Amino acid sequence: MSNASIRVRLTIWYGSALVLIMILFTSALYLVMSRALQDQIDRSLEEAAKAAARSLEEHRFGPFLLLDDLAQAFPELALLDKFFQIFGPGGQVTLQSANILTQEIPLSQTALKAALVGQATFESVRFQEEIPIRLLSYPIRHGENLVNILRVGTSLRSVEEMLHRLIFVLLVASPLAVAASMLGVWFLAGRALRPVDAITLTAQRIAAGDLTQRIQTRSKDEIGRLASTFNDMIARLEASFRQIRQFSADASHELRTPLTIIKGETELALRKPRSPEMYREALESNLEEIDRMNRIVEELLFLSRADLGEIKVASDPVQLDSLIQEVQQQAIVLGQDRQVETTLGRVEPAQVLGDEWRLREMLLNLVDNAVKYSRHTGTVQLSLVRDGNMACLSVRDHGIGISPEEQGHIFDRFYRTDAARAHFQKGTGLGLSICKWIAEAHHGRIQVESILGQGSCFTILLPLLTSPAT
Ligand code: ADP
């Protein structure tokens, strides 16, 4: 059963429940019907018996010696499908109606005993073993004495026939109703589950490697919601697979460039004997490329460990105003070669909870970029202000800038703008990804404002440890 399809199971469950309900319903219907019919017959027998008893009293208790007297006494009974008998107090028949004249239906001991104590008795018997009849034995008393026992009877054949017909109809109709309902459920379940087959088919295609597959759905029901959740999940998977592919391609490309340079320079140096200075130059250039490769590998390692949640970030109070002043001192050295001056703008006292070492690394990365992408003799300005419950650290330069379209990508791994590649070849494209990770690990965020050709301002927002009022 557990291997059967939901459609089969639903149909079987529904069918079994329906069969059970039908059995209960038809049994109850049969019982209620037969009870009601019997009650009706008993009531009419009782009415007839009472009417007869009244007539007997009017005749001062008989005796009825002639059938004509009887017919006259009970004209209403003669019209009905009833027969009646009058027994003496000893139980012997003294008179009976014409429709039973030739037959004998003796008084039962139970009815006689009950009559002696003044009680009426209902009995069901089979006349001549086949005709079902219902009998009412009704005592007729004069004072304390039992004068007669009046028995009124009627055939139950029509009732029995009616009940047989009912059973027949129920026995034929119920299985037909169950079969028709099960067919309906089979059809409806098939319709309701059709989207599930579509999901399975799509999932199979996706499993076979085609991540572009989506489930076509417009309905908003449970299955529709499942399908759109499934589609969202596949879209995210597709995006991350694409990212991974792009990432591997970018990583190998970025590592291959310095390797090609090292190989080329080494081959060139070895092609013919050279002066010690030329070897030295070649080795120095190779060392530079090795350094760059080293940086890429280290940064990649950092990011992959960050992805795995292996990087621990301390949570100590950090005085950002002191930190920014120290970074400015280091930036003076960074900008010396290109004569880029780094100054301090407005610096407000601000304290955050975090990892001083990582925050310094993030800030230095931004200052390094600002110096790198500044023009010769440009300026970089660092500032720190409080805005509400956030500390805003800004690094502003007047360098090459970033176009609005590219601003959305610069935090992606290995992404470098064309202007940056033309301006400075040896970047890794990983620094800003690391900055973003550090800012977010401190429950903050990083944002950029920039105009191409005019300069950029990177701002890090971090939650303050103390509110500005304190
Ligand atoms: P890179 O090693 O290339 O600087 P980053 O991840 O630090 O890598 O920066 C990614 C890209 O963002 C850079 O290649 C450059 O295109 C752009 N960028 C970052 N900082 C600046 C800046 N101050 N001015 C202009 N472009 C910048």
C-alpha cells in the first residue's frame, strides 16, 4: 500500500470510508423503516381493537352468534385488510370474520395469560408457515371478569414485500453509488495531482543537469505554492552554480596571469647570458608576481573560511576615532610613492563592539584602494561621524570613480572595473568582498557613492556601542 500512488491510496481510502458509511446508513434506514411500518400496523390494530371493544360494550358484551351481527357490529373493520376473532375466556374460538373462516389461528398461551391479567398482546407469526401476520389479542372485561378475548390480525405480506424491495434497491444502489463515487475521486485525484507529475518531471530534468528548467504554474493553491517555492529554490541554485563556475574561472584566470608573467620573464632571462643586474631585475619582477599570487591565495583562503563560518570575529569595545587616526598615519606611507596625501576630516568619538584587527584591515583596504585609484598627487580624506545609533566611517577620494552600473558589482569576488584595470593592473578584485564580509560580521554594512572620473566615497556603517546622548 505504501508503494501505491497517492491517487490509488486516496481512492481506496475514500471508497472504504464510503462503504462503511453506506453499510451504517442502509442498516439504519432498514431498521427505522421496518420499525416505523410495524408501529403503524400496531397502531391500526390497536385502533381497530378499541373500536371493536366499544361496540361489544354497546352490545352489552354479546353474544355474537351470527356473522352478520359481527359484520354489523364492525362495519369499518370489514373494509380493512384485517380479520378478527373472538375467543371465549377459556381461549376457544367463538366467532371469527369471514376472511379467516376456514383457517385456524389458535390463541397462544402467552396471549391468554396476558389477557387474564387484563393486558393486550402483540405477536408476529407465520400463517401456514409462509404468510407473515401481526396479531393483537385484546382482553374484553366486564368489571374484573374476562368476558372475551378479541383478536385483530393483519397480513404483513405487503410490509415484508416493501422491505424486501428496499433491501434490493439498497443492495443494488449502494455498490453503484460507491463505484461511481470512487470513479469520481479517481478522476479528481488525477486532476489534482497532475501538477505533482509536472514537478517530478521537471525535477528529473533538473537532476539530469538542466538547471534552466522551471515548473509552469499559475495556480495559487498548495501545489502552486510548492511549485513556485521549488522554482525559487532552483533559481537560487542556478545562480549559485553560475557564481561558482564564474568564481572558478575568475580564480584560475587571476592566478594564471602572474604565472604567465613569471614564466615569460624567466624564459626571456634564460634565453641568453645576461648581466647580474638583468637577472636581478627579472627575479625582482618574478617576486612581485609571486607576492601577488600569494595575496590572491590568502584572500581566497580568507573568503572560503569565512563562507564556512571558520573566521572568528572578536567582540571587544573598539575606539574608532583612535583607529582612524592610526590608519591615517599608515596611509601617509601608502601614498608616498604616488604622492597621494591622506588627511583626516571630521572625526567624532565613537565606540563599537568588534574586532579591532579586522576593522583596521577593512579600513586599510579601503584606504589602499582610494590611494590606488587616485590620480597622481591626489588626496584622500578619512572621516568619522555619528549618525543616530550608527558610526559612519568614510574614505573619500578624487580618483577614477565608478560608473553607476558597475557600483552594483564591485563587491563581487574578482570583479574589477575597466577603468581600474586600465589604471592599475595588479589588483585582485577580492579586497572589497573581504571588506563587505567584515562590515556585515560587525552587524554593519558598506556602501559606495561615486561619479565616474570624479571620485568615490566608501562608507562603513557600524552600530555604536553607546548611544550619542551618553
Ligand atoms: P582590487 O584589488 O581590484 O582593488 P577590490 O575588491 O578592492 O579589488 O576592488 C574591486 C574593484 O572596485 C576595483 O577593481 C575597482 O574597479 C573598484 N574600486 C574599488 N575602490 C575604488 C576606488 N576608490 N575608486 C575607484 N574604483 C574602486
